[in-house]
Amino acid sequence: MTYALDVWYTPPVKPVGAKRNSGSVAALRGMQKAHRVATLAITGALRTTPNDILDTHAGLLPIELTLLKITHRAMVRMCTLPNSHPLHRIVKNAA
């Protein structure tokens, strides 16, 4: 589900004065549903169990934090490219 996440995913944020979040809100919502189904299958808990309890018992991070971790790792990887890499100049200009 997270293949090439750093290319297509924008973490949802709420701009100042806005009523709605902007970013990949629909994608996050869909991934939250799939994550809940997976944690219910892992733990065998009742379907009324809260998500935070399911995540804790399954030993998983909440999906929002997992996606942020993956995008952060991708940014760190891009920022540490060697000078000889073809994308180094593009990343440096973007920073």
C-alpha cells in the first residue's frame, strides 16, 4: 500500500483559517480503514474496540505515524544524496 508513497502522498494539514484539511485526505482515510481491518484480524478483537488499543496490542504504529515515518525517511534519503548524484542539484534547489 505504501509503494512510492513519497511520490503520491501529501500528509494532510489544516491551513490557517481553513475549515478542511488539504493533502491526501481521501487516501489516508482509505488506508485507515484497511489498517483497522488488519489490526482486527491480527488481534482477534471485537469490532467495537478503539483503534489506539488495537494498534497497541498488534504492536503497530497508527497509520498516520507510519506514513509520516515513511515520507520523512524518503526526505532524509534525498537530502543526503552525494554531490555526484543526478538529483542532488534538484533537491538542493528545492530545499
